[in-house]
Amino acid sequence: MIRPALLTLSFTAALAGQALADPASRVVSLGGAVTEIVYALGEEDRLVARDTTSDHPAAAEELPDVGYIRALSAEGVLSVSPDLILAEEGAGPPEAVELLKSAAIPFAEVPDGFTRDAILSKITTVGAALDVPEKAQALADQVASDLDTALDGIDASGKRVLFILSMQGGRVLASGTGTAADGIIRLAGATNAVDAFEGYKPLTDEAVAQAAPDVILMMDRDGDHAAANDQLLAHPAISTTPAAANRAVVRMNGMYLLGFSVRTPQAVRDLARALSHVQG
């Protein structure tokens, strides 16, 4: 059985040690992965607001938006009178989170992570906070089964993948280890082409060439951080790679690809299928 991670429940002194008389009915969800889980559990009627990253399912966008998860206003979150705040680890800024944790409202922090077990832990943690542990365990079991069979009939092994977060100003900002991008590449059975550092860092032209990716992986988005395929593959360093030779660029919705939530099994399968079709 997957056990929920430890919940952070913050109360004022007046409420310390007292259990809620009834399950929370006015829930604010902060983080796209958490919101997806709430909907997958069938508990969406309890939501009264969400953050900007919570854009799936489409119905979530009809809820009031209290701001970007890493740039929250405590006043904005509290303005919807929640009786439970569900927040992904990493919500911020720290001072806003501290204010929320000190308010007279339970605050449940859902640990982040980029592995199979991390996804299951998120589900059971959200289920525990919403007081629906049986539903959460059933959902976790289903997601675990889906993850275990996601690569059936698909082989993406041997593919070297370079995840590029941004091409702003012509600089390649890429993923090393310990990131959501690294985690999804591994779950898809492929290899992260960059393993010399953790996190996201700019790469020199030499480092890009040495990475020799078979595939470039990016989020499907517009704006300054994006780059059309022709522009991307014409970059002086990228143009020397096997990915450029095969015009192998895979783009996927960012939350779907990197959310590590209930849709991840299908995202893994979609990514692995796309990688398996690349020559080389």
C-alpha cells in the first residue's frame, strides 16, 4: 500500500489540536498536479479557487484564479474564505506561504517529485487531506498499473534526449538531472543527454555538441522562450547534432509532460512513442 506523505497542517493557537467538525468544503488548490488529482478523485465540487497553473481539466479554468503558484498573495488566497489550502511543495514566495500557514486554516503541503513513487504519494497525500483515503488508494493503484504498462510495445531505449526549457536570446537553457524533464525522459525509457549538472542551466555551444542528442524535447508554447523548428535547428550548436540531421523535435504541453500527476502514464507513453519513431 502507498502511504501518504506527511501533511503540513497549520492552525492558529485557538485551533491547535482540534479536528475539523466536517470535511473541508471550501478548498483552494495550488498547483496543477494537485488540482488534477482533486478532479480525478471526483472531489472537484469542493474547490472554490485554484492557481494559474491549474488549467486541466478545462473546467478548472472556470474557478477563480488566485495567481501563479510561486508568486502568490496570501490576501488573494484568503479572500475566497477557504477551509483547506492544498499546495504543492515549492509554492511561494516564502513569506506568503508563511502567512497562509499561520492563518486559522488547515494548510496541506503535497510533496513534489519526479518518479513513479512520487506521483503515487501525491495522490494519497491529497486523498488524506480531503479525507477520502479509500478513493485515493484506488486511484493510486490504477495510476501505478498504468505506469507499469505505459511502455508496453514501445522501445525508446538508446535515444538521447535534450530537453530545452528556453531559447530566449539564442541561449540554450537545458535540463540536467533532478528535474521534471529528467524524470519524464527516464520514465519513457530514454537517456537525458545532459547529466553533468543538476537543474536547468545555459549550455555552451560546445556542451550542446558534446551532448549529441538524437531528439530535442521542448514544451509546446509561444512567446520569447519558444523557437520554431527551423530557427531551433539552425542554431550553430544544435545544427551539428543528430537531432538536427533528422529534424527530430518533440513538443508537448508543459503541464501534461512535466506535471507528474494522474495523466503522467499517458504522457510517458506519448513521449516514448514519439521518441521510438526517431531514426538513429
